[in-house]
Amino acid sequence: MSPQPEVQSPKPRRRGARGLARGFTMIEIMIVLGIMAIMAAVGIPSFYKAFRKEALRQAVSDIVEVLSNARARAILGDAPMMVVFRPQERTVGIRGAPAGDPANPPGFPSGESELSEPRIPRPGTLAAAQWSERLVLEMLDVNFIEHKDDDEAHVRFFPNGTSDEMTVILRSENNEYRKISLEVTTGLANVETNPQNFAR
């Protein structure tokens, strides 16, 4: 008896193999997009809060640096220096104080109203800054006189390291407060974060 030819089973069709691969790729993309959407939904509020906190932190840091820089320039240059706050423009910057009695200096002539370049260059230190419009200036007190609604407020630093009395209180959108004050006998800035300690 002659052996019967072996019948080969038909090969499985490969139709749709490419489509299947595309389908998996599309599913993977959709999964990745879904994960990214979830991460964004969870992370954006935290990022926004951190961004708002950063505005307050940056403003405090900039103001303290300008004050410290003015104090250093007054001591090193052996001449009074002045920090000028402009509450309406939300700016602070250094300019040389006018000559005269340090206890009662004359006003600036009209031509000297703009911030001028400091006399002693100190690379890497801040001579002027602007704080965010998202921050509220709750207090700008110089020598126990409120100036937050004025066009300008002047804080003097003297060659012996002393300064005017100054208190600045900033409030963020989410009601975080920071108080910056000067110690008049040393001219050094102090930052307070607890509103319960903000009493003058």
C-alpha cells in the first residue's frame, strides 16, 4: 500500500497583523495621554500654589537684598544712601541720599526723582527690584509714618551702619503674610512670617 501524501494544514492567515500592531500603538498612546492628563489635573493646582508662594518669597528676597546692598554701599562709600519705595509702581531701588542734615534731609530736586546708578558698583547685588502685582502692600511704614498710598517713601542708610525705622508687610493672594523690618541701630533687615508677631 502506497503511503498517502501528507496533508499540510493551512497556514494561519496573517491578515490584520499590521492593523493589530497599529491598534496596540494607538492604545498605548491613549494610555500615555490619559496618564499625562491625570498627572496634569493633580499637579497643576500644586504648581499654581507653589508659583504664588514663589512670588511672595521672591519679593521678600529682592527687598531684603536691596536694603542690604544700600547699607553696604553707605558704609563702604562713607556717604548716606537712600532706598526709594514706589508703592504705586511696586518698585524699590537705591539712590544716594541728598546732602544736608541726616536727621532732616531736604527733598530731592525735580531732576533727581528717578533712581540713579549707585556710586559704588557691587557686582552680583541687587540695586532695584519690582514685586508682583499679585501681592498686596499692607504696610509701608518709615519712621512710624505710613507711606503705602504715597508716590514715594525714602529709607536712609548712614555710614555708621544705622538706618531709618522701616516696616513693610506684604500679603499674597492666599493670605500669606511677610513682614520686613529694619533694626535702626544696625540697619539690618529682619523677616517675620508669623502675623501674630506683626505688632509694631
